[in-house]
Amino acid sequence: MSPWCDLEIANETITANAGTDKILGKELLEFFRDAWIGGTGIEITDTRINLNRADLSGLPPTLVSWGTYEVLAGEDEEFAARVKDAGIDTATVVVPGGQHSYVYGAGRI
């Protein structure tokens, strides 16, 4: 999975990769977050929805994949490390130059 792991939208790649990820941006992520939990009273740090704060110990074997150009690259990398630290059988695939949803652009990459 290429997860949106951190609803705080705080990782530095949100800004650092803003010019290379043509699909996602901070404003769009904030829109999605508000559409999902806005008005519910659920905090963006709630461990039930924020994977980079959640207890990951019950996950099955997990593949985490991301493109280096996507705005979520940093939090995906953090999530992959957290999964591994939780003792889960983990594989990571990093696609150099890949944007978010890079699978759709696989022919280009």
C-alpha cells in the first residue's frame, strides 16, 4: 500500500516534493481530511485513523510502496519503519521519480 499515514500533514516532504508531485498537494490533502473527519470531533492525531500514531502490532505481512517524488514520501517511509519496528514482516518498494499513484504512470516511469 502507498498510505496516507499522517493526517497531521506535517512531514517535510509535503513541502519539499510540492513541485514534483503533480497529483497531490497539501491543500488537496487538507480538503480530503476535512471531508473525511471534519465536524466529527475526531482529532487528526487519533490513533484509530492516524497510522503513524497507531498500534501496528496486529498487521499482517505488509508491503509499503511510494514514489520518491510524491508529497507523502516521508510519511510513507516513516510508516514502513514503524511497521518493521512493530515486528511485522515488511517489504518496501521505493520507485525513484515516482509520483503519488505512480502505478497509473508505470509506462512513463
